[in-house]
Amino acid sequence: MSDGATQFPTVPDTEADINAFGEAVNNVGESLLSTQIAQAGPGNLPASWEGNASDAYASSALSYQSQLIELSDDFAPVQSAIDAYASVVTTTNTTIVGLQEDWDTANETFRREKGALDSTVTSLTQEEYDEELRRITLKRDTQHSDLTNTYNRTLETLNAEADAQANAILAHHDSIVSPETRAGGRELIATTLFDDIPVLDGAAEQEYYGERAEEAAVLFEDGQLTLEEVETFLTEYGEDSSNPFFANALADKVGAYNLTGALISLEQYGVLALGNDDYDGDGVPDEFDPTQLDTAATQIGSIFVLASGGANLADPDSAAAWEAVQPGIAYDGGQSVSSAQVEFRNGIMEAGNTDFTAPSPHDPNPDQHYDPYYGKHGYDYIITAMGAAATGNEWLVAGDEFFNGTGNTDTSVAQDILEWEATYGGARHEASVGPWNTDGTSLYSGARTEEGYSNAGMTLARLMDSVGTINPTDPHAQFLTEMNEDRRDYVQTFLASDTEFLDENMNVAEYMTGHRHIGYEWSDKGELWAEIMTEATDPRLNELPVEPGPGATAEEIAAYETAKDEWIDDNRKAGIVAVGLTEGYQYGLNHVAEVEGITGFALRSGEEGFGSNNSELRNQLGFILEPYADDFVTSFNGRYDDSGTYNPDEENWRDGVRIQFHDGVVQDFYGDQSMFRDMSHHQPEEGKSGIDVFSEEIDRLMREDIELAIADGADLDGIARAAAEYAPISYLLNMAETMTEVEAAHAADFRNETISFLTGQIEFSEDHPGATVPLEILVDWLFPTDHVEHADVAAAVAHDEAIAHFQEQIYSATWNSWYEGDWQSAFDTGAGVSDPIEYLQAKSEANYALDDDYFLTFLDENGELKPWEELNDTQRTEVLLFLEYEGLVGDQSVLNTTDEGGRNEPENYQPRGG
């Protein structure tokens, strides 16, 4: 019979080892806290860390410090788990020793009772002996069974505790580094642990992704992909393609030409699969998921964007890490990232302009009918892949040098793409003969045209537009905001730059706006381009620098002057883009009309072709150009030889850069393809149209200038001059929807007369000698209606409404500027002008049809006159009666130089009871 120690062995005495392990874990945590940076205290750097490097990497160092302190705390739970398990091991062995003793006691009791039974065997029958032996044996066996169960439960408890503590440690481990990350090795663990510390994360990511890029490069080294290699690329490296470390390292290994060849392979596999039941001639199975080809092409498109200097801000950790360390990365031969990207961009331009379907010059039987215009060029593939990548990832943006090059436009990939588009781009949408014709389309199928992947303009627009919405609570919000602001700045620079591939003098914004037609159309009718133009033209997005106060240091003053120059330059670029947008849109209207044979108003039914294809842009033009409304006014009243921007004088630099349009463009605004007429086609069911918003701003500016003229004591000439500034554009905007050739000619003549007045060739006072002219006569003079013929009733009605609208602006400005001295000076009545409140109160009391408190409806809560904008139609009519009563409006002069004063009695103004 075995003893208790044999029956119930204790667990190995590992307490000392466990305690030693726990102590080692604890020492690791404490060692982290003993580092210089940790001992400096949260938010502080060691006093001995000084210099530019310390300043440059302070943010990363403090993040690292926070990580160290936080990581040191992560060892405490492990220590607790180890201590808990050690305690259970001790308790378990104590319990087992007790079980051993109970086992031995049960055996000893059985032997003693058995011996006593044997000593009485002669006095018992065999049956009695057997019964007693069964009893004492059963008692012993029952005790053994209970002890064994207790032993097993004790070991199970120990095992459960071991599992629990091990799982606790693993769970805590997983919360720091996931199992998948651990499986990736120490490099991937490092990239995960330090992903929010750009310098450390960058070093770890470069090591990890550099090795993976070297592995992946084998797939592309011959410039083509097999179907098996496509599968390998997607499975092993697909997600890596959006990482800047991987993309740049891979591009450095294989180059733009081989990546373009890979895209061609993908397209060819898709073509081979079309119409084949089993296998193609090369024995390649065509039974595969064609979307894999699209996915692979999209990922290669991301590589093109990132390796040319772009960024994927959907992964801000990697993007920040790349920005932090890429200046220090060296590729084979010591080549810097910057140099490698220059080489890659040059490779894009070389591959992009290569015709991959051109017959070999050594072909003994060349195709005599081959037309390179319809060949498949590298840009057909590159633009398509990048377009798909940017469509699928709104946080993917191309870089500064992709758009602006490295000092001249010859190094700008974007300019090169536009030049290629200007030569070949139209063929990319021609379904019958173009390189992506219906019978040969494989990559992206119909989405190539529907989504605009093969459209150079759409691809560039998607690579330059603003990133997704930035959450201000995101820990990367500041980095993302700074990157987005940088993007806005270099995109604006690109849009304001001159095109070098056209004979015409045209900036990029003008080209990309005006050449979206006949094979080049925006796939979204210009919606995205409108967003880009809104951002690039709005001068209000540029924060005005604050001038330093007295006692400012030389450095502060210098910084202010730099910020001021930058602010002026940003406004200048915004203005250049606004000019380009306007002239480009007008160019597109003129050009398409010429191509389509539309030569007059009478031939235009509904929307003009360019406007229809750009309707989403057209609908936003008024909103985009609204900040420049006053500059349009100036251009309508001038005869400028060129378009562009000009700076205000030094004293008024805060007013911002002004823009102007040369006279030929302004004359086009009066033409049969007028931009304003095209804008009038936007008739939203809800809200305001773009032309409404633009017109309202013109009205506001006109009222403001008239009010200022009256407040400054201007005479009628001055008021006429203030109003006349706005007369041409106000009339055109209000006539835009019903403009005919006859009306356009009249409007142009009217503009010419107005310019003559504004330039001093005509004097209003000379036209009306010896008289003070009422406002109504002023309006009639500004809008002469005698002998004006109208093409139809609608145009005649619009003409009258345009004049009435303009007249209302003058009346409202007059009413809003009410002040006795101002009115008397402005209109030279020679008599005091009555108080409008007294006039309205007297009329309320004198008219039986009116309540005595009627005049109170004209007052606000402070007892002041309500502005014109807050009056209803009935009240406005009453105001006009008052203005007539004072001689400010009416059909004739009220006073002349010999009058001593007097008033016309307004209609219905009768004393009570009369």
C-alpha cells in the first residue's frame, strides 16, 4: 500500500524561481523609470539636453517619456499576477502535505483495525469475520477516495489559478502588443509600440517595411506580373502599399517603368478573360476574380502617389513618422529619399509619355495605319491607377513637388500630365476608337469613365482636394491640420502658376476649368472642382497677421513682416486663381459654342453644352466669386488691357489684393455665351442660387456706397456716381435669364454711357442745370428707356424689373442713411427735411383707414426706424410716399435755385375729418 507522499506528490517547489521572475519583471519597470528622460518628470526634458536637436525633437522626446512612464506601470499587473500564483503554489503544497498525512493516517487505522480483527478470528464465524473486514476496508477506501478527490480539486484549483494569471498577463500583453503584431517579429512590435512617437516609430517602420519592400521587389523586377504574383502581392503586401516607408522603398527598388509594366499586365489579363471560355493562348486560366486586378492596380496607384512625394493621412502615425525620419533615410548607394523621389517623378514622366502599343522600329512589317494618338501610353495606366487610389482614399494627397516641381515646371508631374492630356486626353473617353474602347476595357470596367479614373483632370483634382473631416479631439488633429494647410498652400501655388505647354497665356486654374469639354469632362459635372476652387480662391481663409505692439523685439517685428508678406502673397494667389476660374469658365462657354456651331442667342435652347457638362461647378460660381464682387464692379466700369491681380497701396494692404478682367472678357459677359446667363440656369427648389448670392452682394455694396456718399455730404452728382458704379453689372445680372441679342446690345451701350459718366466725359449736373433732381429722375437718367426696343415681352418685363430692382437699392440706401443734415446736404432742398417718424405719426392720425399707432410698426424695439430690409411691401410703399413728399423722388424737380422751399402733399394725406 503506497504512502501519502507517493500517492499525493506535491507540486514542484518553484516559489523561489517565481519570485525571482517577479523581481526581474519589477526591475525592468523600475529601470525604465531610472532613465534620464523619465527622471526629468512628466512634461520636462533633462536639463543637459540642449541645442537645435533637442528643440526639434522635444515633442517626440516628451511622447517617448510619457510612453516610458506608462510602460513602466504596465509591469505592475504582471508582478501582481506572478505574486498571486506564487501564493497559490505555497497554499497548494501545504494542502497536499495535509492530504498525505490523512492518507497515511487512514492506512494506519486500517492496519490497526485489521490486526485487532485478526486477533479475534477464533471467536468469529467466517461470515462475521468477512463482514467486519468489508466494513473497515470500505471505511479506508472511502477516506482514500475523499482524499483523492480533494487532491484533484486542489490541483485543478492551482491549474485554474495558473491559467487565470497567465491569461491576465497575456491579456495585458495583448493590450500593449497584439498577438498578430508579436507574430510579425520585433520590428513590427517596435512600430506598434512607438507609433505615436514619429522618430522612434519611423526608425522601426523603416526597418520593418524596408525588408518587406525588398521581398516584394522580386515580383516587379521584370516589369510584369503573373496571376500568381498578383495573388502574392495582394495577400502579402497589398495593405503595405498605403504605407510611405514601403511605397518609397519599393519604388526605389523597381522604378516607375516597371510599376507601369505591372499595370499593363493587369489590364492584359482582364482583356484575355473577356470572351474566353477556358484558357487563353498562353495557357493562363481566365477563371479568376477580375476585381483582384482592380484592387492590385489601385494599390499600385497608391505607391505612385506616395513614392512621388505624397502622403496618406488616413494613417497619421505612419505619415508623421515618415515626415520625421525621411530626411535621414538612405537607400542603396546612400541615395536620400528626396533624391529618390526626384528620380521616381522623372521616371513617371518618362513612362507616362511612352507609347506601349507603338510598333517596334525593327518590325519588318510595321502597321502602316498606326496612329499614335490612339495608342496606349503609360499615363493611361498611371493616371487611372492613381485616380482609383485617390477615389478610394480621400486622405491620399499628392505632394508639393508632384505639382510644382523642384524649381521649374519641367519637373512638375502634374504639368506634364496636363500637357499629355492637352495632346492625347480626349481620346481616353472615345468609346469606339480610344485606347479604352468598349471592346478592350478591363481595369475598372465602366468605372473608368463613370468615375473619371482615366480623366487626367479628375485624377489631379482628387489628388489635390482637401482631406477628410479632421476631428479636433483626435490626438493627431494638429499634425493633420498642418499637413492640410500645407496642401492648400502648394495646391494654390500650382493653380496660380502659368501653363508652359500652351501657346495661350493661361494659368493652370484657367486651363483646368475651361478645357473640361468634349472628352475631358468632369465625371461629377464639376462638383469636386467647385470645392477646390472655393478653397483656393477664398481670401478669407488666410488669417490676417497681428501687428506687434510697442516694445516688440526685432525678431517679433521681422516675423510680423514675413507673415504680412506671406498673407499678401496668399491673397495674390487666391486672386489669380479666381481670375483663372472666371476666364476659364467663359473660355469654355465660348469654345464649346464655337465647336458645336452655336453662334447666337436665337440658337440657344436651354443650357449651353459646356454649362450643362459643368453644371455642379456652374451652380457654385456665384458663391465662389462673391468675395470678389466689388472687383467685378471695377472691371465693368474700366477698360483694362489685361487681367490679373494688383496690390493696394502699402497703407491699405489689409484690404487685400484686387483682381481685374481685361475688357475682352467683360464684353464676353455681354455676349451670347455669357457666364452670367449660364449661371441663371441654376434654379434650386430650395435656398438661393449662386447668381442670387452674387447679385445680393452687388446690391449690398451699392447700398453701402450710396449710404457712405450721403453720410459724407455728397451732392446729387456724388450720389449718381456712387450708384452708376453698380448700374452696368446690376442690370446685366437682373437681365441674365432673359437676355437676348437686342437686350445685350442695349446693355453694352448702357455700360459705355456709364463709363463716359464715370470718367468725367458727362456731368450729371450739366444734364440738369439749375435744378435739384429727384432720385427717380436720377434712375431714369442712369437707365435711359426711350427708344429701347425689346425682343419679346419677357425681355421687356425683365428690363422693367431690372430698373425697378436698381431703383429699390437707391431708395433703400437713402432710407437707411436718414439723417436730417445728410439729406439736406445731399439733395439741396433748401428746406428742412421732416422727421420720418413725425411724418408717419401725422399720417396715422390724419387717415381714418389707419390706426393711430400705425407709425409704431415702422419702429424697432428701441424706438428707432427699422432699416429697409425689415420693412414689408406696404411699408416700403409708404416710405416711397414720404421720399416723394420730401422731394427726393417723383416725376419732376421739387425745388430749383430760385425756390424758397416747399413740398408736394402726398396722396391720401388729408386732415382728419376733411
